[in-house]
Amino acid sequence: MDEETGELLAVSVLAERVGWAAGLVAAMVAELLADRWNAPDVDALASGEDGGGRKLPSNAWMALRRLGWRVSPPEGIRVNDRIVRMAQEQAGRLLRSAKWRADLTSGVLVAWPADPGERTPREWDRVRAAVPGGQHLASGVINSRTRQIAAFAKKHDRMPADLFEMEAAPGAARLLSLSACDGQQATIERHETESDRALLRLQLPTRADPRSYKDWTWVSCPISLPPTIPAGAVLHLPTLRPQQGCVRADLAYTYLAPRTARSGHTVALGVDWGLNTLLSAGSARLNEDGRITALGAGGTFRSAGVLAKQHRLRRQGEYLHAKASRYQRLTTGDEQHALAAKHAVLSDEIGYVSERRANLNDALAWAAARWAVDQATAAGASVIYVEDLRSMEARGMGRTMNTRLSQQVRGQIVERMRHVGAETGIAVVTVPARNTSKHCPRCLTPVRHRKAPDRPTVPGWKWAVCPNPDCSWRGDRDQGAWQRIASRGLTHQTKTVIDRTTGVMAIRTVVDKLEASAVITPTAPKTSREDRSKTGSTRRRTARPAPRRRRAPSPTSPMGPAGKRPEGHAHTDRTRLPRAAHRHQDVTTISTPTSRHRPRGAALGAGFHLHAHATPPRWGIPPPDTTSDMGSPS
């Protein structure tokens, strides 16, 4: 509602007025970035001190004003000082974030290798020493920056001087960062009686080019808070983004949460990464005598359908990009060309596909993080140890497999895991990934990987067998990996370090003395109290028993022309589709391929949650072996 006139504003009108204000802010941000996109100015802002040696404020807009970097709206446009603040805040954040990329680029240029495609171990040591914090930096980040520099050198026949020659100034997003304002521009408060409602008041222009302060009026926007926001949380001014005829509000809030501990954990959840089985997790307990025992058989989070959908969207995006590039070369920038309209349509479609990929990644990250934290909560664990795979590069597994491994959102999942775990006081710590799948979780002997448990002589990847005759452990490769991760984290928990700037917890090195005790002690098998001694000859059993569904006799029925139907046989003329296929869903529903790869358990039109399968927690008692009397699967 416009408070001056009392007029109720439609959503489209509100989005238009927010878009006008965001456009004014974006124009000033672009002007400021164009003037300050150079190495001396970025270094001056990142140094934390002004020309007089005084410490710069943490707020970006205050730091820019201390340095004398001012900006003004276009001539004839009248805005208040808070609008200028938002522009300076957004530009200052972008310039501060460029400092890390600039230092990384300079370090790679100083330690440029003889062969950019393959560094030697000595060249890796040189580049890590030249990059700030390069000792713990993922190798994939350094390789991507190396490829960017090599592409510039190939195009211009010379090496770039720094980041600012290689990259243009970043674009300014059309948004309103109200956190840089005070009560003279925007306020937010909860409803007095209804805790799920809040009122946002802010000044917005009544025209695209406001000429005076009379063209700015106060607008009241009621907000319905989601149930995830606690009733006692303190609300902060949001960031407004006009998008497709509506306004998105990124609302931040603060509330008390339990403090996460760096060490002193007795029950931990180990998480291992996979491909189709994205997460394999299980809990382990550190006993008073120093022994580590596993609690249950663990669980899995399978996302084969989601990753297959992501792979199809990636191929579709690559095809659209290639076609759009072809049209651009043919049109040569002529807007009157016959293919200009088709190029515009393809550009919009590329944006839609990219947005679908981003939404799918975001949904997968939140679902996987919530599942892992729920597993830790069910097991009573106070810490989650995650395998650190920042330096993993997908190579040697085929073009399709390498691509699917590279596009997994591991970083987003760990970040969401930290966020969700902090609400319940569960710490998330990354541990080194070295030899977590190579060694036996009980005796640390290098295991032999086989194709399947019933094919012990065929080399493979999924099944692990310990060759130590005193141990003879065998099991799923991912199951052994999460046991190794949990035991390594519990024994090395005193070596956990906390990053001062981000608060991220990590175990960066493995100590041989502690690693020797990072083994899972098998629990004693349960013995029956009844007497099981033999009283006669063992009853002969066939090597291939019939399936369990046929052990009961079929019901009596008249004999038909085709004979009697066996018990449990499925009808071949079923016309009904699975239950999930009859849901009324829109065009954004995840589809299932009809050829090539078909994920297990996926049905046509089943949506996201039937493409991601999670194992419920069974920590107390291991699940019974239901395959012991099924015979050979062959």
C-alpha cells in the first residue's frame, strides 16, 4: 500500500517500482566499478587502512566514503543518500571479492609452468607457495585459472599483466541491499499478535526518473514468514530482487543456536561421496577404552535420477549455446537480420535451462544436507566428518562419467550441511580423503576391489575384500569408506583447526601415530542360548532353491488353456501406470528418459523426491540378511 495516497498496489506495480529503484542503484554501481576496476584501488580497499593509517570500517559503503570514492546519480535524477549507500555497498563488496582472484592470478603468473596442461610436483610446490593460502587450496581452482590465462595468451599472443586486464568489471545486479540503509529508507518489524507476519516499509520512486523528493513515497509491504523462522528470531532488513513480475525478498534473521564443539566428541557420523549413491553415511562410537565401534549398517542417499536429469540439461544447454553462437556469427551484430529474432529466442531459452539447472542443484544440496543432519540427529552424533574432495579431478573414467562427477554440487552440500547442523549444535568437519576407500576399516590393510560379492575373482570397484587372513573383512566399498572417515575423525579430533574468517572446521593432516588406532573394532557376535548341537544328518538342500513367492501353493482354480498361473507371477497385460505417473504436475516436473539410462525406482512424472532415494536410519540393530536363502543371483 502507498502510504501517501492509501492506494493498494498490485504485485506487478510493486515490482515495477522496485525495479526502478534497483535500476538507479545498478547504474551507479556500474559507474563506480568502471572507475575503480584496477589493481591499486582494489589493493587499497583490501588493505584495511586509509591514507592516514586509520582502520577502514567493515561496512563497504563506509570504507568507500573513507577513501573518498563517491558516486552520484545521473544528471537530473534526485535520490536520497541511502540509495547512494546501497550502490556503494554493492560495489564495495564486489571490489573486495576481486582481491582474492587477483592474488590467485598473480601467483599463477609468477609460477607459470613449462606445460600448462600438466604440472610437475616441483611446479605444484612453486605455485602453491606463490598463491596466498595455496597450501590448502583445491588444485581444481588453480587449474581453472591456468586454463583461463592460457586462453588469453593464445588469443592475444602474450601473457596478461593481471586479473584486471584479463577480466572486465563484473556486471551490477538489479537489487536493493536494504541492509546498508537505516530507518529513513526502510524498516521491518513483526506483527504484534501474529508471529508469522511482518511489515516492511520502504521508500520507492513513483516514476522511472524521479526529479524531486516528491517522486518518492513510503510503501508498506506485509510479508508472510515461513514456519522455518523461529518466533523469537530477530529480523533484519532484506535484499529485494525484482524477478518476472514479482519481488523476491532475501530475508536474514538471527536467533540463538547451540555452540558447536571442536573436539570432545564420542559419537560421530562419517559421510562418504559417491556417484549415483551420492552419500553413504553411518555413525561410530568412541568408547572409554579407546575402541571405536560402528553403530548399525549405515544408510545411503541415492540421486541417480537427479544427476541423470542434470546431465540431460547440461547437454541441452551445450547444444543451445552452440546454436546461439552460430546465429551470432551469421548475424554479425545486425539487429535487422532475419536470424536476429531466433537468436533472441535461443538466448532466453539458455537462461531458462541455466535456471532449471541451478534450481535442481539447490534442491539436491538442501535435500542431501538435511538427510545427513537427520542421520546424525537420529544416531545422537555431535559431529559430522565429511570427506574433503576439493582437489578431486574426474579423470580416466570415461567422458560421461567424468562430466557427471565434475558437476556434482559437493561444495554446496557441505555448505548447506554446516548451516543446517549449526541449528542443532552439530559440527561439520572435513577430513583428508587419502586412503579412505583403499584400506580396510578394521586392520588398515589395502583391500582388493571386486565386481560383486558373488564374483570374487573379477576386478571391479563396488565390493571390497580384505586379504588379511586374521581380518577377512568384506563389504560394500562405500560402507567401508564411511567407517574409515568416522574413525579417522574421532582419533584426529584434537587436530581440528578453525578458520578465523569463515569459521570452517577442518582436519588438514593425518598423523601416522593416530591413524594406527583409527580402526573399527568388530562387535562380538550374538550367540543363541539354546542347544544347537547336531542330533542327526543334515537335511539336503538344493543348490538353487525356488524363489520365496513360489513356496506357497497356488490357489485352486480351474485349469485354463495356458495352464495354471504360478503363485506370485505378475500380469503381463497391466494397463495402469505407476501411482506417481497419475499425479497432476506442471511442465517443471522432472521427467524420466525412455531410452538409454533409466534410474532405478524412477517413474514417468514422478518428480524430484522419487528420483532421490534415502535410507532411513537403523542405528540400534543391524538389518537382517534377507538374501541368505535366495541362492545365486545368476
